Amino acid sequence: MQATGRLRGVLPGIIAKPNGNRSSDRLLIWLVVPVFIISILPILRLGFEGVMVGGVPSFDYFHDVLGNSSTWRATANSLYTAGLGTIISLLIGGAFAFLVALTDIRAKAALVFCFMIPMMIPPQITALSWVQLTGPSSALLNAIGMAPPLGSPQPLYSAEGIALLLGIQHASIVFLTLRANLRMLPREQIEAARLAGARGGRLWWQIILPLTSPGLIAGTAMAFVTALGNFGIPAMLGIPAGYQTLPTLIYQKLAGFGPSVLGEVSVLAMLIGAIAICGVALHHRLLSKRDYRLMGMVGRPLDVKLGARRSLVEMALWTVLVAILVIPLLALFTTALVPAFGVKLTFANATFEAFHEVMFVQPSTIRAFQNSFVLSVGAAVTLVLMCLPLAYVMVRRPSNLTKLINLLVEVPYALPGVVLAIACILLFIRIPLIDVSLYGTLAIIFVAYLARFLVIALRPVMNSFTQLDPALEEAAQACGAGLSRRLRDILLPLAAPSAAAGALLVFLTAFNELTVSALLWSAGNETLGVLIFNLDDSGDTVLASAVAVLVVLVVIALMSCFQLAARRLPKGVVPWQT
Amino acid sequence: MADINLSRITKCFGDYRAVNQVSLDIADGEFVALLGPSGCGKTTLLRLLAGFEEPDHGQISLGGQIMASPENNVMISPEDRNLGIVFQSYALWPHMTVARNVGYPLEVRGLGRADQDRKIAEALDIVALGPYANRSPSELSGGQRQRVALARCLVMEPRAVLLDEPLANLDVHLRETMQQAFLDFHRRTGATMIYVTHDQSEAMAMADRIAVMDKGHIRQMAAPETLYREPADLMVAGFVGAGAVLPVQGVTVGSNGNCSVQLGQSSITARICPKLADGLTTANAGLCLRPEDVWVIDDAPLRGQVDDCVYLGGRFRLSVRIGADQTLPVYANRRARIGEQVGLQVNDGWVFDRMSGEAA
Ligand SMILES: Nc1ncnc2c1ncn2[C@@H]1O[C@H](COP(=O)(O)OP(=O)(O)O)[C@@H](O)[C@H]1O
Ligand SMILES: [Mg+2]
């Protein structure tokens, strides 16, 4: 089988095996076509722009872009900020995941609940609130009289400032992936290690860390790729400091508008795509060396007793939360309450005028809420339904084709949103064959979201399939259950916690998404991210903050609904529930 | 229920032949054990039967129906084979109750609710787990989980039940109870059972016939007593039962499958393998002696020195050294001092070709 696979080159799975009566082979074809159209075709279309100059194939754009020193400076900056940011995410998210999942700290649900919120704040809002928080015109610091003097430098306008915010922004990604993994860690394996005499640091380093390394590696890779494509934070913090990363370089190229813009953007996009693929390929290499399928019963979670140190650990966790969540949110909130941006907030001048304005005067706010809600819920549901069979085929029936898909689905996520948006416009402005245009409708944003967030939904599910004891599925097979039945009765419930975590990630990321929809929106089809950005861009920072506060409140309300429904859902579906 | 035929089955993982030219015929209702050291290909053979692996060569048929035959492009998938399988890890679904685990095969077959409940109750009664129907598998002990897995096989009335080291995770006491449970199950249902184990005493206690595997080959397939009394080659003689194989010279073939061999200064009478007796060379002859074949008699001419003495309850097992590097396990009624000289009388033995099977 291996030999024939090699002979058929990169497309072995499309041709069913000669005696292939396996339904998974047929399944693959049904999965590959939509995945190809959604996430690979737009990128190919954009790539086409990069290798065609005036209608003839040429490498001129490559020469221009790769020969330019600003390209390489931006690449180095991107690698530095994304790398450092990933380390910060890993430290924060990893510490939270381990402590929450494996120890007896109190108020876990509340901790996790709060820890999820930073991810829901759009990056540029995060950046905005931190700049407002730390800068000389900080409404919060001014209110308490601790603002730095006017004219002093803003410490966040630096590479490390960008990395710090990237790290905070993406810590929940590491947290969620790792937590799904820790849930499946059978208590027996850790107990066995403790009986073997492993304790304290040894237990963590030699048993728990290796067993959870698939989740750690997957979370790290995802955080890195996300940070690499992030536009909001380097735009808000880097541009004032003259510090360019690849996404901001692309943005500035696009702003320039010339005949060669598309070609140059296409080459830069390929560069980011190549870095992302390298990161992901490394991730797969690392993972393929470890097949830590956790055998046996997925049992009761572990409860390491922290003893006297418990209060200390709890205090440290809450302090981190206050720093990364409460203070920036407070900054945002105070900005929404001032009568005009830059004015010092006092009890006398605090006003809810901005909230009234955005909720009852401007019709676009409610419309944007509706649009973003439909788009993010639709994307989350569609993607999870797609990802369950796709992840199954990729994990259980690996072929060269699935390995290729595995790498390519990463690209639309790693590319800056504007690049994906351009790719989608190029492809869908007039769909070949059926001659329909999606441009100017909500549908083009939806398709772009599917492409962009496919990988977010896919990874956690793949991760949990990798860890599932194959005998669980084989037992069902021996009972006579065909593939679709096994997916429904056995694999879906067992992967439900991961799938739900994936869906939630998609929902939360899509709800506030800006960079993709920034180019794809049209009147009546604006998203929340676009609304906030447009308000902020036109100088209505106070209104923008008000909408951002509303968004955070709505998301918290939605999360609370999940929390209330949690008792009726299978265990682990609600990620912040213990 | 159906008979199972494997004909020259080969399965490779890369260049490694995990199962090599295996042929097996298992009759309807038979209890067959697949016995062999760890890594010899037992699980692979079982998975080939179940349909989780596809053979590279050969043919598998079940009740006369071809299940897998790469030469003819036939590969029936596991869900269509109607075989029950009990995994070493039990493979119970943690998100279903015990009753739903057991009833799942019926659910798949679309049986009515009432029929399902009746059959589930019956199956749970057979494995004595009736009161546990509504528990979750994680609330059961190892032995109970194993019995749930067995009940799950039982309800689907499979053509055969395949068990992969089902007792390996259980404690010794529970193992005996479960052995009895499997035997009762076999008697009650008359199901064809194929039982994989690396534990020879387990195989001997339960199976009608045992297939001994080594390095992907089947070395011998026979009833337990035949394996024990008449091992076909050195590997089987060493793997099944206690005892020793001594190289012997001076084999004189007699009548009725008997022969006389020279052991030390004395000449003893033993049974001889027909293949060896049929005029083949006796240069590589080996004598297999089981402990109960050798008695300690003080004035017997064959002398040896006691190396070790272990009390087994009721009797002692001695390791007696005869010659430079040959030790025999023998049973004795009294304790012996280490180093003591004893006399041994050999009442029975089995002479076979020590080198047979090695070429393969
Ligand atoms: N899926 C597989 N891929 C590669 N090698 C395998 C696979 N399954 C089993 N093997 C190899 O085949 C040999 C037989 O394995 P197995 O049938 O599990 O042995 P047993 O069950 O007798 O202990 C072993 O050497 C094992 O490493
Ligand atoms: Mg095995």
C-alpha cells in the first residue's frame, strides 16, 4: 500500500484503491472538494497574480520584493514578535491550563471564564486599551492621577510591546488546546508515575509534560501562526514606532495602490505562507515522533494537592488575570464613559451618552451584531460538521493527500486577513462556470471565514482523534457499525469536548474579526469589527470603545448562557467548565 | 457460528513479516488458543481475522464465505463479518452506560426497543452484571469491565468471538474466575472462540486446541495434551509446560513408536516422533522430559546433583544437574539438600528432531 501510494504521487487518495470498498475512501473525495474550493483555490488564485506580469509568466515580482531589504527586515521583525509572543502565550496559557486541569485550586470555572475573555476583544481594541492605559492621555491613569507626563515615550510602541500583547491575546489558544488534551489524561498514568517514586518537578517534567506534549506542540504552533498573521496589534503599536512586520508591510503596499500592488502583495503573502508552513511542518514532525495514545479509560481528572501553596498559586493566577483582563477592560470602559476622547474622567462628567448613541441612534450597531452573530455561529457550526469527518480521515487514513491538506489548510489562517480577503475577491467576484458574484454579499465574508477558521476547528478535533484508543472505534466496527454510525455514536461524543472547544474558538475569533471583513464588507453587511474600526478610524474613539464594551458584554452574556446549559451538555463541551 | 479457514496468510509491516504463511482450520464451536511469546504476531493474526488489517497474501474464509483474498480483490470490512471481539483494553465506550454498551450491536441492527432490553438483560445476567446496567463503565472494576465487553459480544450472536489477551490486565484470582466465566460462556453459547494469550497455563486450561506461534509462523497446532506430550519442535517444547530438552545420541528405533536412547550411563525407553522414526537422521535428536516423567529413586543408576529445591505445596520441585550443563526439573516427595546426589529413574520421554522448524 505504501509503495503504490508513493507511485501515485501526491494525489493517491483521490483514486480509490482498486479493491477499496472502504467508505472512508469515498468520504475523502466528498471532503476534499469543498476544502479545496474554500481554502486552497483562493490562495492559488492570488498566487497566480504573483507569477504573472502583464499577462505573461514572470518572476519580476519575486525579484522586486525579495531583493528589497525592507522585506527581510519585516520578515525578521515578524519572526521576532511572533516568536516572543508565542513564548509569552505558552507561559501564560500553559500555566493556567496545567494548574486548572490538574490541581485542586478553587474557583476554577470563574478563572477559566475570565481567562477566555481577552481573546474575545479584537486585537486592535486590545492594543487601543493598552495604549490608552499606559500612555500620557490614559483616561484611567488620569482619573487616579498617575498618568505619565505628556510627551513621554509610550513603552508599548516597541517590538517587545507588540510581542507582549500578541502573547496575551493568544494565551487562550494555548490554554484551550492544552486543556482539551489534559482532560483525556487518565489519572492512572500519573498515579503510576507517583507510585514509581516520581514526585514534584520530576512528575511534571518526565510524565505530565511528555504526555501532554501533543497538546502543547499543537497549541504552540497555532499561537505562532496566529501571531504571525496578526495585523491589529503591530498596526497600532508598530506603525507609530516605524516598526514593520509582514502584515503591516502588506497593508502599506495595499494603501499605496499601483499597477504592481497585487503582484507584490501576492509574493509577500507567499512569504508569510511559507513561514507558516515551515512552522506547521515542524509541528507535524515533532508530533509524528510521538504516538502517545492514552490507553484505557478516560477517567476522573487528577487533583494534585497543592497544600499550603494553594492560596499563593491562586493569588498569582488572579493577579495575572487582573493585569491582562480587568485593567485593559477598565481602560476601555473609562474611555467609553468620557464625554470626548482625551478628556479627564471624573464622577461629574461620566456619561452613558456614547452607549445611547451606538445602541439607539445608529442603526448599524444592531445590524452589525446580527451579521457578526450569524457569520460566526454559521462558521462555527459548518466547520465543526466538516472537521469531524475530515479530522477522522486525516488521522486514521493518512495518505500523501491528507498530509498535503494538513499543511495547506494552515495557509488561509496564517495569511493576514487582508490578503485572504483579496484572494477571495479575486476568486469570487465572478465565480467561473456558474457566473455568480458573491462580492457585496454576506456570503463572501462567510466563505472567507470558513477558509480562515477551518484550521482552528480542525486542530482540536484531530488532536483528540490522535489520542483516542483505536480499539474504541474498532469495537464499534466489530458490532456492525458503518463509518457514519461510528462517527455519530462513538467518535462524535468522544471528540465532542474538543469539537466544542474548536467551535467556541471559531465563534469567539469570528465574532470580533476585523481584518478579513475590512475589505469584504458592504453597506448593510458590516461586521462588528468593521464597525468598531470605522468608528475609531473616523475619530469616534469613544463610540468605538462603547461598541467594544457592548461586544464584550454580549460575549460574556453568551458564555453565561453556555454555563447555564452546561449541566445538560456532555461533560467537557463547555471548555471553562470543570 | 461458522468454521474458520486461513490459508497461507501473510501480512507485512514494511519489510517485516508479522504473520508469515499461516494456515489454520478452526471447526465450528471450537475453542482455540493462539499462544506465543509477545511480539510473535498473535494480535496481528486476530486483527486479520476481524478485518482490521488486510492480508498481503492468502485467503481467509468464514463458514465457506471468503472474507479476505487480495488475489481476488475481496476484502469484507469488519462491520460486515459479524465477529465479536474482546480487546485487552476492553474498549468500552465511556460515554455510554453499561446497558447501552452491551446493547449497541442491537441498536446498530435496528432491533426494537423491547427486544433490545430483553436481550441486554439476558446478556448481563449471563455475565452476572444485571444490577450494574445503569452504571457508567468508569464505575466498574477491571473484571466487571471485561465481562461487559464479553456481554457486548454475546448479544450480537457472532459467528465467532475473538479475544485478545483478555485477562492480561486482571489479577491472578480474578483471572481464574474469568477463565471459568469464559468456559461457561463457551459451553452455553457453543460459539467458536479464538483466544490470544502469551500465558501457556491459560491456554492449556481452556482451549480445545492450541496453535503455538513464533515469529509469525504457526509452529504446531494440537490439543493441549498433545502439545505437552509430543511437541513438534524445540520452541514448542520449551514454551509449553515445564521440562527440559536434552540432546541425545544413540537413538534406537523400536516398534509401536517407541525407541531407546542413551542418557548418561543408562539406557531409557521413550516415545519417538514418527517423522524422526521414518528413517530420517537422528543426529539432531532431542529428548523432552517433563517433571512427572522422572522419579527420584535413591538407587537408580542415573545420578545427578541437586541445584535447587522449591516447595510447591504437597511436593517439591528439584532442579537436578546431570552432566555438565544439563538440568532436569523433577518432582520429589521429600526436601533435598542443595548439592546432594540423587538417583533418577526416567519412565517416559519424547524424542523429536531438535532442528525442525528452525529453517523456516
Ligand atoms: N501497525 C503496525 N505497524 C508496524 N508494525 C506492527 C504493527 N502492528 C504490529 N507490528 C509489529 O508486528 C509484530 C507482531 O505484533 P503483534 O501481532 O502485536 O504481536 P503479539 O500480539 O503477538 O504480541 C511486532 O513486531 C510489532 O512490532
Ligand atoms: Mg498482542
